[in-house]
Amino acid sequence: VQVVESGGALAHPGGSPRLSCAASGRIITINAMHWYRQAPGPQRELVATITSSGETNYADSVKCRFTISRINANNTVYLQMNSLKPEDTAVYYCNAPDVGAQAIGVPLYDFWGQGTQVTVSS
């Protein structure tokens, strides 16, 4: 399984880039898909989650500014980022756990992309 992100950018405060992520390969069942971000430092922050039924959840820091959406048919997820702030600067990672593979005991089921850089600077 491959997870590939795109859309990272150098943006001004207030900008509105959109990140994309596509998971492909021998996928059994992907339910929730997630966007994480990591600023310089060890901690990775969960930014947004969307389930296959469309339920969403956001970190307080991005609520009302970011919107996560997806196309289930091709395991693609988007993150529309609005009203960017300098503190949104980070590498953004897409996470697509294959819960079907996990359920049958496949050891490698938690798939991550390589990350895409978003830098917010005036």
C-alpha cells in the first residue's frame, strides 16, 4: 500500500492551500483517514479525521479553519486549509490504517505518507 500526499506550499498568513492524499495498492478496508502534522520537535499532532461515513473531527487549533473531506471510491482524502497562521507551519502527514488487514492479523496495516511541508510566512 502506498500513501502519497501533495499540495504542500509556502503560503502567506490567511492563505488557503489544499492538501491531497491518495492511498492505493492491496487495500482491504480503510475506515478512518487522518491528517497529522509535526512542527520541529518530536510530537506529532492529530489535525483532522474523517470516517468512511463522513464523520469528521478536528483539533481545537484548526476547528472552523480547516475542512477534511474524502472520496471513498479511491481512498483519497483532502485537507482544505483556510485562514492560515504561522503556527500552522509543519510537515503534514496522511495516515490510512487498513482496519481490514489489522482484523485478520496482517502485521503491516498502518500506512503513512512521506509528508508534505506547509510553511506559513509573510
